[in-house]
Amino acid sequence: MQLSSEVRWFGTGVIPAQVADWFRSALAGPVPKPETRVDVYLRLLDAEALGVKARGVGEPGSNIELKLRQQSVGHMALAPDVTGNLEDWIKWSFRLDAAAEQPELSLPAGSWVRVDKTRQTRTYAVPPTGEPSPVDTVVAEGCNVELVNLRQLGDYGVHVHEAARWWSLGFEAFGSPDRVGSNLVRVATSVLAEKEFPLPLLLDDSYSYPAWLRSHLG
């Protein structure tokens, strides 16, 4: 089980060049290498507070993840022209045994949707006092900053010629129950103050993965 406090924005198309440059060169710390994987989401047309996905399908260490929203904290201005919806979540992960029979995600048709992701993640440690700092090791209190290209490839097991393309910027904080919310705000405000984000990040474009799936991939 893992607690998280999150804020995320979505845009259509691929990551704009100025956003990629901001993430790569404007922020402190080593430049993360892109990671590509396939996630398959259960299509839940009437739910935005629950997310179910098979993560890294076809790869070693793949698992099933369940995320349940604990509360919607509300919207917050994190920097000039940057306002987002903050939410608290809880996640459970269950490892898929590679030697066992894998779940059939193509039946019944339309139940699962495949999303290809190419993402880069920076991790910041959050001390009890002082400024957050970039790290490349596991920490107990911190926040991940993720920039990702998304390709929605339709129903799982069904080939499509033209994939819908999206991109997303997200802050996902982790830590103890009494600190995880402040970890999010401290890292987001610090990172966005370090170098002004090149585009407005609007409240209307700020929502979770389950809300994105329901609104745009349903």
C-alpha cells in the first residue's frame, strides 16, 4: 500500500519542445533517461475515483495496480499561470507471476484500453526543514515529477492505425500520512519557481488518469 498526493495536467499532441527543454535543462539534477512501457487500463466509464491498470504488460515485473482516491483537496495556484486540482490517493500493487497464465485482457471486447507511455521522472527528497533537492536514490519523503508522452492505442488486442496522442506533466508526492500533502506543495512550488514553466497550466486541464480516461478515451 502506498499513499500519494498528486496534481497533473494533460495536453493534446506530443510534448511541446519548450516543455521538453524546461524539463531537461532548466531543472537541477541529472537528466533522467526516457522509459517506455505499456499500461492497460480497465475502462471504468462511471468512475473517476478509482483506477485499475495492468502496468508494464509483457515485461518482467509487470503488475496489477489499484488506485482509490481518498479525497479531492481542491484547486491551488502553485505559480503564476499554474493552477491545478490536488488529490490524495492510495495504491495497491499485485505482482503478476510471469510463469503463470496471464489474464486475458482482450475479452470481453472494449473492457481494457492500451496506453503506450514514454516518460521521464525526476525525484526530489523533502527534508523536514529546508528546500527539496533532486536525488537518484530511494527516499522515504519526497515527490516525483513526471513528464510523459501518451499514445492511446485503442482496445487492448485491437490494432489501430492512428493513435491518439497526449502529453502530461505530473507531481506525485509520497511519504507519511502527515507529510505527503505538504511534500507535494513544497516540491511543486519549488520546481515551478526554479524556472518559470513555458506554458500556462490551467485548472481545466488538471485531472487524474482515471478522469482523463473517462473523459477522453471513453
